[in-house]
Amino acid sequence: MGSLDDHISAGAIARSDDDFELQTDALEEVLSGQLPCWVCGYELSGLSVTGVCPECGTPVRTTLLAVVDPSAASYAPLRMPRIASAGLVLWTGAALLAILTIWLCRLTDALQVWFAVPSKLGFLGALVPVFAALSGLGGLVLIHPQKGDSLKQTLGPILASALYVPLVWMLWYTHAKIDLTAGIPYFTNALREADRVELRCAIGIVSMLIALLVRPSVRAFAKRSVLMRTGQLTRQTLLAVVAALAIALAGDMIHVATIRVEPLQHVVTSTISLLLVAAGSALVTVGFAGMFWDAIRLYPIIRNGPRSLGDVVQLDEPDA
Ligand SMILES: [Zn+2]
């Protein structure tokens, strides 16, 4: 089987189209089993494969192409499908919550500095490491989820899980300890700005390592969805997250340089640094939102296994 990248071309979709034709031509096809319309959710069971959705007019075939996996039978069964499906949602969802919490912290900072709105949400920063730890817990399902995993798919997530320990500690130190004791970052000159920005660099690097280490295992999960295999559902989300982290990291490293080398301290360098951090963080947020959304869509496929054509189509028995 080719890699996910190979399938992302439009040609790959056409190929799976052909596979589908081969499988359905032999049948006088009527939908059995539950099959909600891919576009509007209308229950299509009992309709002919050649028909259209009575609600929205989408061809039934479109829904079948989206839902039915021609290679459903070719995947090694997951060892713990229920835990794996929930773990993926926890892994991505808790990480997204951690990031959104950091944004909320900065928002309350801005309100406090610019509009003198007293912040009653000082405790928020302490939630960041909690969410990150929950994400790490969910990420454990990426370790050896199926028989026949490659070494890369097994060792990577083990190392990544170990990296969550320093990551959670650094997030606690940055968002709970420093931010609560040293004052507001970015908007005012925090006393321990140097400590904070160096920690941010380390957090960025560790996060990038985690993303790269879990990538083979995540792709193995994603390949279980015909939509992801054919590039209809997901992009190279983890690589996009790594690139976004790198942008923010570049901003932080410029910041470190300006703290260490006094002649570099200038409104231009500080503006570039802040812009890179803001843009990188925004892209990281988008990336994690995409991963969370993918995990939600993968949930039924991982939990129940991919659906083969036989699961949704039956031979039309002529009426007696
Ligand atoms: Zn419909």
C-alpha cells in the first residue's frame, strides 16, 4: 500500500472509484444496515445504490464512496478500539483546550492592561499543564495500537509520552508559576521575561519533537479511514502543526537574542518577534482544531471498525 501522500492526488480518488465499481457491479444493490446520507444525514436504508437521497438529492453512491472502505477487511484489528477512539479525542481535545486556555489568559491580560478590567481568572494558567497532562494520557493510545506496528510506530509514541513529563512541568512553570508571580507577559515588562521566553523555546522544541515522534502512529490510525487515505478528509495536519510551532519558535528565539544582545533591542526586532509568536500560535491553534475535528470524525471508524460494502448493501431479493 502506498503512503498517504501518494493517495492525496486526485488520481487516487478516481482509483478508489474504480475499485468501488468492481465491487458493486456484481450486486443488485439495495442498502441494508444504517447509512445516513453523507450530506444531510437522511437515513438511506432500503434505497437502491443507484438512487439519490430523497431529502437533498445527493447520489447514494456519493455517500457509499465516503463511508464504505474497499479495504475494510485488510486492517489488523485494533487491540482496544474503544479506548483508542476515545484516547484520540482526549489527546487532541485536551491539547486544544490547553492552547485555548493560553489564549484566554492573554485575553484577560489585555483587558487588564488596556481597559483596567481586573482579572478574576488568574487560576486559568494553572489549567494549562492539567490539560496538557490529560492530552498526554490520551496520547498513550498511540503506543502499539495494533498488531504488526513497525518499530517507528511503537518507539516514537513511547518517547513522545516520556516527553510529556518535561512538557507538562515547563507549562506549569511558565503559565502557573512565572505568570502568577512575575506579572503579565507581553503587555508589560515581566520581571522574569528571559526565563519565560527560554522556557517557551524549550516548550516549542519539545512539542515539535512529540508531533514528529507520534506522526507514523497517527498516520496508521488515519489510514483506517478511506476518506483520509484518499485525501478527502485530512491534510498533513501534524506537519502543519510542526511548521506553525517553528514559526512561533523563530519569534521566541529572536526575543531571546534581543534579551542577550543589547544592540538588537529595537522596536523592529521586538515587533517581528511578537508577530511571529502571534502568527505561529494562531496557526498552531488552527492545526490542533483540525486534529481534534479529525479525531471526532475518526471516532466511529476506530471504535466500530471501517464499514465494508457488505455491511451496508444487500442483495435485493425479488418479491415472492
Ligand atoms: Zn441527503
